Amino acid sequence: DESSSAHAIQAKWQKYWADDETFLAGGAADSRPRKYVLAMFPYPSGDLHMGHAENYLYSDIVARFWRHRGHNVLNPIGWDSFGLPAENAAIRRGADPREWTYQNIAQQKEGFKAYGVSFDWTRELHTSDPEYYQWNQWLFLKLHERGLAYRKKSPVNWCPNDQTVLANEQVVDGRCERCGAEVIKKKLTQWYFKITDYADRLLDDLNQLEGSWPHKVLQMQRNWIGRSIGADVDFAIEGREEPVTVFSTRPDTLHGATFFVVAPDAELASELVADAPADVRERFAEYLAKVQKTTDIDRQATDRPKTGVFLERYAINPVNGEKLPIWAADYVLADYGHGAVMAVPAHDQRDLDFARAFDLPVKVVVDTTAPITGAMPVIEVDEEGVPIDTLPSLDDHHPSVTGIALGGDGRMINSGDLNGLSKRNAVARAIEQLTANGTGRAAKNYRLRDWLISRQRFWGTPIPMLHAEDGRIIPVAEDQLPVKLPSVEGLDLSPKGASPLGAAESWVRTVDPASGDPVLRDPDTMDTFVDSSWYFLRFLSPNSDQFAFDPKEAARWAPVDSYIGGVEHAILHLLYARFITKVLFDIGLIDFTEPFSSLINQGMVILDGAKMSKSKGNLVLFQEELDKFGADALRVGLAFAGPVEDDKDWADVSMTGAQKFLARALRLSHDVASPVDVLFKGGDAALRRGTHRLLADAPSLVEHTKFNVLVARLMELVNLTRKTIDSGAGAADPAVREATETIAVMLDLIAPHTAEEMWEILGHEPSVGLVAWRQADPALLVEDSVTAVVQIGGKVRAQLEVPARISEADLEALARADERVIRALGDKEIVRVIVRAPKIVSFAVKG
Ligand code: ANZ
């Protein structure tokens, strides 16, 4: 039956590809143009699943396509094999995380081979091999040399369940991305990568990816980096020597500041309250304790009632000397800007909510009812800056009445010599004045934080640093790498809040070879996002023990031409890879600044409209589908299921339909009776036109990732070929061979085993995977033409020769441009036009 013959064909060609090494990338002597096609490498979490089936199908289609287009293609595969799931599985089963990991890798590898993915297997890598992770350590040392790896004590996101630190990116809605436990703050000394030094470049370079990356991903990266432009303003504090700086995006509103707020958990708050009366101190301490249990997400929620404590201290507004009461309130965050704000309740909603809750004054300084462009009334103001002819609408809109802050643009009022300016001009002028007075300066602020990379876990890359007894921190010399993980034997991996490596006595205690001093190894391991931040470069020299990657190979292959993977990596992985790429560029090891020239995000495979998951019990299993229907049918089913970026509902996929299509295609090759070396010139004209139309359209379909359309077009051509055979032209017609060969060569993208089989049956040598796509014959692309008539007032006035597939709009335009029609219309008024493409254009006229 269909399935068993599919399996036989599959096994035959998989063996051939492995023996022949058909899909190895060409070496330095290969003069073909190069394409680097990469799918995000998998985490070896178990069997391959349908998400993998989709991801690696798409990358395989792209890789195979470029081979057919005469390119030297690199399509490698490896495993992102460090990380928590392996460690947790090991803890559960009292086993070595290595065992679990490498077993899963072996299984997934079998899966990929059975699926017919055209990887270059000679470049396989695993990030948990010392041969790989020593280069993570090398990278760490490079960053350290440049001041980009540093240690600091700071409040970190702590998962009480996994007992480990999490990067901001790994906290989702206040919870651990992995286990869902509520994340708390804990103060720890940790290693950081200084990604904030690259914030501007990471943001600005996104512009060059516009059109090549999904717009949504670019936008997510922009928001994550979150650059705000404004000013730092210094406020003197009564009874304190040093001024306190605040960041504001609206220095134009300085005259509207009516109070001052510090984050309760910032050191400044505790300092300011230290000399306050006992009752204030008590209230503050109570408040602080509460705040420390609140997540940043909750603190930023706009619909929360505002809370705070007056510290009985005052800040002095640098522009007018006004005394502003200082409050501690949790809507101000300790680690954004400077952890303090000038509050302008008239123009900032959070400040307004707070002012209304605690009865603080609200002073309008931007008249948002005054137009700012075009002919505008000049607002007359008195010496105080109060409008003389007060606009009644402004009173109606007063924020203390409406509860709605006036965030919009308008004309400055109540603001000294800023009065009358628009917001933008006032911002610029305010910054000029602050700068001149030495009380402020232009400033930028970012949401992006430095990348916390220390993890208190076993199954990761050891951080290559030594700690001397006197507190000195000594980098491990490059020639001492790798710092290999110790054996897991005797170690308790269960989460304790400190790295299990710290208990590996004989590993932790070592000697600094330079000084001979006894030292301790850093017990922490690196975030696994370090591993995946540069792996695409390792594929270029996967076996080198000289370099992380050979710069000459990087110059040949990189950046990656097509990167394919899930949108779940829109922020973390892509941002880190972009950062490390820029660092390596700065070091001079590569000559490009963006790692992935184009990015394709695939949708999810779902079932009955729902995400598949083990817990819901609605999993479609990759291995089962593969066993039942064979690799090619699975690939056709997925490719045909819908546009790449859409979610695909497996309930709508007809696997038997896919099988039947493949069987029909295969049967064509059996039926073809024309000689192998037929010159493709003659034969059934309609079939030839169909074949050449597909030859003409297919490249752009693939380049625009319209794989489902390509499958549909192949199905059409298979049907047309069969019809041609049946309708009398017969299997010996050379057009039938031409169509069938074209089908085989193009089908290779989607169903490579069937394609190889067809190619062989048609009398050719393998591999069809390396056969060039033929050029379409332009003479066969000329469309059929038909005669269209143009009627005016019911009388035929002209006949036009037009393409059979002309659009209604084009047909009408042709008719209106025709000399005879123009003459017959004269100056009659056209009341109605009826167009029936390609046959009729009819003008109803008056006069
Ligand atoms: C005065 C002002 C007036 C502000 C106004 C806004 C509107 P983005 O755009 O997110 O960068 N801010 C500064 N530091 C803060 C902190 N640590 N916690 C909470 N809020 C903080 O926001 C910048 C604005 O957020 C700053 O500009 C400041 O309020 C506030 F009509 O200053 B603004």
C-alpha cells in the first residue's frame, strides 16, 4: 500500500544521501555563490514534535531551493543542550544530566534523518560539549577584557522554586517563565554582560532590518530596548548636600511640578527618612516592607490605587525655587532612571492619580486647547504667565476636575519665558536653560537592563573566573580553557540557592597557575542564552580547537541569509545574538554587525483551535504521523496547511490527501514513455504553457515563503499532466516528460524522497536535489488573448484584443484610452460603466 511503499522509498534515499554526503556545504574552493540557511537549533527536551516538523521543513525548503538555484548552501544543525530541564530530569531520576541530554539528542537526530532534512551533518554541535563551551568561556574573557563582563550586587529576580536567578526577559507577568512560580527580589552578587552599552546600536540597527524581519519582531525589540529621550534635572534637597537627579521626558513641564517622589526601595528614600520623626519612620518602614513584596509589574499597573508616605522633606525646583514635598510611593521604580521623579500631576496621569489621592496641588502649564499649527490665536498672558483671556474650555478640562491628565501638545502657560512655545520647542528651550544654569542636561534612558548571566545551577558553562583569598578576581588564562564541569558524582543538584558546583571540593579548590596562590573557582554557570548567542558562527568551524570560529570562514558565510524559528525568540535570543555580533565586530573578528539578514517566524501547529500540550492531552505526535504516513506526506501536509506565519490547525490537514497527491505524482513518472533525452520543444501546447508558468512563478513563490501556494501549483500541474495523458496526447508526448521532470525537480523542496524516486524512474542519475531549475521559455508565457467589445449606449463601437486574464480595471482603462471610443463618447456624460472581463465594457451615456 501507499504507506509501506513510501517508507521503502524513504529508507532507500535516506541511505543514499548519507552515503553520498549529498548535502555537505562546499569548501573554500567552491566558487558558487553562497547561502547560509539556518533554523533555530533545538533544545533536546525529548522527541521531536510537530513544531520541530514545521520549523525544519521550512528551513529545508529554503536550503533545497538555493541548491537548485546553483548556490553553495550551508544548512547545519546542532543542539542547545545545556539548561534546566536536563538538570531537573536528572534530579528527579537521580541520574547524570548528560545521560538524559545525549539520549534525547540521539533520538531527535534519528527523527531529523527520518524526516529527510538536508542537513550538513559533518557540522553537528552540542553546546554542552567542552569543545563548544570552552568558547563560551573564551567569549566571557573577551567581554571581561573589554569591561563588558562585570560583577555587581543588586536586587535580582529570584525564582523560589527553581532556586535560581532569572533575567528580566525570563520573568513573564511577574512569574518564572519556566515553572510559573511567583518571582521575588533578592540581593546577590552576580555577573552581568553590559548590553546597555550597545542599546543605541541595538535600536538604531533595527532600521536596516525593516522589510527583512517581521515588523512585529522589530517592534518588540524596540519596545524592549525602550529608549526615552528627555533630560536629567538636578533638584537641591533641603538639608542635604548633594542634589538629587531625576529623569524626565517632559522638562518643558518643570513649572508644573508640585511634588517630588522617590521609590521607597531606593537607598535615597531610606536616607531621606532617617532623620524624620519616629512616626514617619515607622510608617515608611511598614510601607517599604509591603512594597518589597510587590512585583514591578503590579507597581506599574495604572489602575491600582496610589499609595505612599510623605517623608517630611522638601526638594527645590531649579527653575523657580519652589519647595516641593517629597513622598515615597511605589509607582516610582528604584531601578528606572534615577529612582526619583518630579511630579507634574496636570500632565502625567500617574502623578495626577497620586495628587488626587493625597490632595496635592495640580498646576496646568500646557494649554492643550490651544492649536499649535496653522493660523492660531495668540494667547495673551499676564506677567505671571496666566492667560488674560482665559479660554473657557481649559477650565472645563482642568485635570483636577476631570481626573484626566493633559498629555497632549499645546502652548506653554504659567512657565516664565517658555510661555507661548509649543511642547517640542519648550522641551528644547528648557534643556538649553537647564544646561546653561548647570542644573540639568539632555539625557536618554532605556528600559533595557544589563544581561544577568550567572546561574546557580550545575548543567551549564562554568564561569572562567578565580577568586583569591584577598578578594581579587582572576580570569582563567585562555590557554587553561576549557574549565570543564566536574563529574556529577556525589553532588546534590537539588536547588539550594547556591550553585551545586560550590560543593565539588576538589574542583572548586584550585591554584592560580600565575601566582601559585590557592583560589576558588567561580561556582556559577552561564545563562544558556550565552551558548545560543554565537552558535551560528561555530557552525562555520565546528571542529576547530584553534578558534571559536575562523574569521575567514565567517567572512565567506556569515551573516546568516535566512534564519527560521519561532516568534517566542523575538526578544531574548535575537537581542543577545545581535549584541554579541556587535561585540565581535568591535573586536575585529567579523565584518558585519547584524547576524541574521532575514528572519522567518513560523506559526504554531495547533489542534482544533487549541495549542497542543501534554497536559491537555491533545498532542499530535511527530513520530506517529511519520510512521503512519511517511516523511513526504507529513511534509506536504504541513507545507500545504497554510501560510508560513499562520497557525496551522492539524484538524484541517488531510494526510490521506497528501499521500494521494504524492502517489499521483509518482505514477506520472512511471507512465512517461518519451525518451530520456527528449529536446523539450514540442508537445501539447497547453501543458507546456502550464509547466513554464510554474517555472516562471516558483522562484518568487519560494523567496516570498509562499510554500503552500507552491504545493497548490504543483498539484495543479500534476492534474493537468494526467489530463493531458488521458485526453489523447498520451504518455509519449514530450510535453508530458517535460512536465513530469519539472514536477520532480520542484517537488524536491517539499517531498524529496518521492522526487528522487521520480527522477530515477525517469532515467536520471541522483540526486534530483542538485539539479538546476530550468528557465521558463518566455514564448510560452505569452498569455492567450480574446476579443473584447466596447459598447456605448448599446452600440458596439470598438473591438479590442486583450489578455484572457485581464482585470476589470485594466480592461476599462484600455477601453477608455481607445481612439474610437474617445471619438464616440465625445462630450456625452457617462452615467454608468459595466465591465465584464475579459469580454465586455459597456458605457451608459446621457446627452
Ligand atoms: C515629569 C513628567 C511630566 C513626566 C509629564 C512625564 C509626563 P518613559 O517614557 O517610560 O521613559 N519616571 C522617571 N523615572 C521614573 C521611575 N523610576 N519610576 C516611574 N516613573 C519614572 O517615562 C519617563 C517618565 O516617567 C519621566 O518623565 C518621569 O515622569 C517618569 F507631563 O517627568 B516624567
